[in-house]
Amino acid sequence: MGKYFGTDGFRGEANIDLNFEHAIKIGRFLGWYYGKRLNKKAKIVIGKDTRRSSYMFEYALCTGLMASGADAYIMHVTTTPSVAYIARVDDFDCGIMISASHNPFYDNGIKVINGNGEKMEEDVLLEIEDYIDGKSEVPLAERAEIGKTVDYVAGRNRYIGHLISMSSYSFKDVKVGLDVANGAAWQIARGVFEALGAKVYVMNDTPDGYNINTNCGSTHIEYLQKFVLENHLDVGFAFDGDADRCLCVDEKGEVVTGDHILYICGLYMKEHGELVNNKVVTTVMSNFGLYKALDKVGIEYDKTKVGDKYVYENMVQTGNRLGGEQSGHIIFLKYETTGDGLLTSLKMMEVMLDKGKPLSELAAPVVFYPQVLKNVRVKSKPDAQNDPAVQEAVRKVAEELGSEGRILVRESGTEPVIRVMVEAGSNEVCEKYVDSVIEVIKARGHFA
């Protein structure tokens, strides 16, 4: 992880942590880098979400790209997975998405995507950071070499066509609720579901630059739960600000998480001979109930560190076709290189229609275990994590839980904090075991 770019791009409060000068420099570097490397005028595609500051960053990036000799193709308001898809299939040198995902409107971010539709390689990001910090120079394009902008709404339309082609079923007579979070999917989602014949009920589809993710979308799914029940809908889907995540609500108003989605789609793919390696990829934060449910149907699983980046890396290395996070960031590697909330919703519709079962029945085998997670502020994360006494306490809890629960102790990636989490049959048991480990951390003098 670099100085500016984290696991999900360069993100921060607009014009405070991430400003228009950063965007110009990112454009300047990428336009020069690809033009020089390929010895031709670079072609770079750009999308944005509905935040007020996204327009500023779009123009700043385009200015930088053109000044370095690249042509900037503008998809306008669109989703992160659409930029990744178009960068790959329309032969762009790279793609840029302007979004801070599920963050509030005053934050924004710049995600850089390579020509294969994947997150940009770390070495290129580090070179961008050096240029931002004035450690390298990039020449200006001159005369005929100066770039231009191209309106590329056609790319968004191509992506919509791609999504529609993913479904082999008509959604006729299915009542579907969509919470588009006043974000990037606000136009696309309705169009896709209506094209497939669904009776569509949409909420939070009036973006004003300030209301993205505000009491809506996948981070505030309680509003979709109420919406589904009030309108007697068959299913609801909630997306985040850039629509790379999807959570579901069943016909009874209950939330269906990313863990449920991994089970439902994993079992469906296994039954159709599509689950390569008979395995799904999870992160260590998936609920113990998912693993118990997968065990019962004979599906294996890998566990990665938290973050879709690590899920994707595992899938590329192993050939596994399905992976994701409890947050609803699900990757179907056969079709796309990133999580795609809209694709996920279509895949869930496919399972429901093929099996002729309501979502509540499909999700029922995944029974979530109670979970208690506590954060412990420590002087040194490695010292606390590697203390033999702490490790022995964790081992003892794991032994006592046996096959009826689990304990996870991990370091925070952003704070001086150790996270202690236990899942078991009751909250009381979870609390007891979490506190027992925290007491050892305290007794060993690691508290900050």
C-alpha cells in the first residue's frame, strides 16, 4: 500500500485529502506513461458517480490526460464494474473511475484500472505517487500530439447490453425492488430490469450531488426492507454508490448478505457443473454459519485477508470462479474481473427463477452464528499478536469451541488496533471468550 493509493484507489475528502491538482497529475502521468510505453496516443476511459465533486475530478483528469497527449473517453455517470468491463473489451490502455464507493458525498476517490479490467499494478501506482510528489517529470504534449475528449456514452450502453445478455430468463411478473443509493446505478439498474420484463419499483433514484449513500443503498438496507414489505415485492436489491456491491432482501423483508449469496450461487454453480475446483473464495470475516452450510453440501472454500483485492488474487491464482465478501462484493470470474452489484442481482434472479423458489427458502440453510467483535488499542500490533501468552489464549478458546464456533484475532490495516472476534452459539459464549483473550492482552502490558 502506497502513500496515496490504498487497496481501493486514492480516496479522501474532496479538495482536502484528494484535490483537483492530484487528479491533474494522475491524468498527466497516465497519459504520458501509456503513450510512451506503447509509442502511440493513449486511449483512456473515464467514469464517475453522482457526487458533486466528481465533475471537478473528471475535468481535472481529462485536462491532465490531454496535456500529456492522451485521448480521454468519457462514459459520464456509470458504475465501477462498467468501467472495468469497457476498459477490457473495448481495448483501452486503462480506465479511471471517480468514486468513493459507499462513503458520504463529501469524500471522493480515483480508482485506476488496467487494460485487463483489473486494479492497476502496484509498481505503476508507486510511479504515479512519485510524480505527484515531484520526484519525476513528465513532458507536455505539443501541436498535433495534444489529446482530446470523446463522448463515450456508447460504452455505458454496451455494458448495459452485456448485463441483459447475462440472463436467459424473462423476469415477467416478478416484482423487484431496487435501491440505487442515489448513485452510479441510478439510470442503469432500472433499464436492465425493465428490459428483462420485471415489474420494477425503484427508490433513491434522484441524485442531487449530495445524497449519494445518505440513508439509502446497501449500507442502510433497513429502508429497502421496509420498501419490500410495504409494496409486497418478491425481492429487493440494494447497491452502493458505485454499484460494485449488492445486498438482497427476501420477500419476507429479511436481509440476504454476501455470505448467503456465496452459498446460493455456489450451490447453484455446483449443481450445474460450473463451480471450478468445487470451491468458493471467502474472506476471514465470513460468518461461521456460511462454512457450516457449505460443509453440509460438500463445497470447499478458501479464506483470504479482508478485501476484494485478495479475493480476486486468489481466484486468478487458483482458477476459482466465485468469491466475495459478506458486504456483497461478489466476483463471478467467468464474466467480469471485479465485483458487480448488478451482475450479482441478475445471478440471484437466475437461481430464483430456475429453481422456482423464493429467496427466503434459498437462503435458509445459512444460519448466522452470533458474533462479538471488540477492538483493542495496543502499543504494537505485531508484539500483541505474536505474544506467546496471547497465542496460547487464542489456541485454548479455539480448542474449547471445537466445531461449534471459531475465534479470529487480527491486526487492523488502518489503526493501532487488534480485533478479537468470536462466533459461537450464543452472544454470552462469544462475550466470554472475547473477554478472556482481551484480559490476557491487557495483563501482558500491550494496552495503549
